[in-house]
Amino acid sequence: MKRDRADENARRFQAWQLAALDAHPAGTDLLSFGPFRAVVPDLRQPGAWVTLVEGSVDEGETKQAVAGLRSVFVKRKAQLEIEYNEALFPQVGAWLEAAGLTLAERNPLMACRPDGFKPSAAPHVIVHRLTTVSDAADLHGFQTLRWTNGGDNEEKVPPAEQLKKQLASEASVYLLAWLDGERAGTGVSHSLKGAAEIVGVVTRKDKRRRGVAATVTSELVARHFAAYGDFVFLDAANDEAARVYERLGFTGFGDNVVYRGRP
């Protein structure tokens, strides 16, 4: 039964990928290279995404596809990055490496269904949904927490105005969590055809291990299921994060692997 559910989740995830490709944003091109699909933005713009969608793929097709992708990405002055569920394509990694790409990330893919959801709400953690009329300080605080990984990194923080535009989407939910009267965590979900991807679950580094991430994730999942969604997925950043999601009812269905070419 557990193996059947993992296979079912993998297929549901792949269906979401195909839907996401079809719904690629304005200003991007959807290109096909054999079994690979690529969403490529305008010159020098971020947001490129390459994934595998066909069940049958061989080494020759992979080599030819990488050559075509590399040519396009060089012209767009972007770094080639390919991500996919390794459980569906276990042999492709070796072919990508032979074509000159390097394994950059491997994160557990996890999914939750309504019948397995076990929500958690930590005491004193307060969660608010951000909107286009939210306070500017909250928008800036959200961006700072999310894009610096809670203060771990010194990444450039996107402007609050960019977030404000994203908040106009009815298919997305952006949550800001508070603890001890301070902004403490973030979380985002994007819904498409009954499935929701959870991203950006971040806790401020001095507020960790107090249930912020579990509370935010639970709220995102509960909102999606309340809106008649039936599938939520994410890729866990590490084993510790995976254990948090397991306690909420998430189960694994493979690894999201990311291969990158040289810049």
C-alpha cells in the first residue's frame, strides 16, 4: 500500500509538472528537446526551468537534448539547470553527468493527501496571510526572511513591490508568521488543478525549533484542502525538515535532483 501511494504521488506530481509547463508565464517560451521541456524567459531574465516529462528516455536522446538546451541557454545568457524526480528517471543522472552537467542538489520529494494530514499549531505562533494591502513593513520583512533563509545568508532581497505584484494571484497564498511579537517565518503555496506546491518555508534563525515551520506548513495545507484541493507537495531542504513534514502526514515519493551546467 505504501509503495502504491508513492507511485500514485509520483504520477500526480508529474501531472502537475505538465500543467505547470502549459501554464508558463507570459514573457517565457516553452521549448521541447526530446523528452525534456524548458520554460525559458527573455534575455537575462530569471525563472528558467527545465524538466523531464516523458517516461521513455535513452542516452542518445539525453545527449542530443543537452546540446540543444545548452545552445539556447548560452544565447539567453543563462545557466542551464535541469530538475526532475529521480524515482521516475533513475538512469538519467549518469547520462547528464556524461554530457558535462554536475549534480547540484538532491532533496526529498514529499506529498500529503487529505486522509493523511495531521495539522500542528504551536503555542504563541500567529500566522497572517499577506495581501496587496498589507503593511509595507510586513512585505519587506517577508522578503528579508524568505530570501536570506531566516538570516543565514546575505542574499540580495527582492523589493517589496515585486512581492506585492505576486500577491495579486488568486492561486497563491503567502503567509507571515509571528512569534514573541516579532516576524519569525514565511511560507508560500501555489495551486494548480487541485495540486499545491509549498515553497519558501523559512524560520528566523533565532526562532527555530519552536514550531514555526510546522504551523505555517499546516496552515498552507489546511487552506488548500479547504478549497477542495487533493494533493500538496514540497521538496524538503534536509533530513531535519523532512522529519517535520513527516509529522504532518507527508510521505516521500522520490528525490528532486538538480543538475547544473557551467555558468
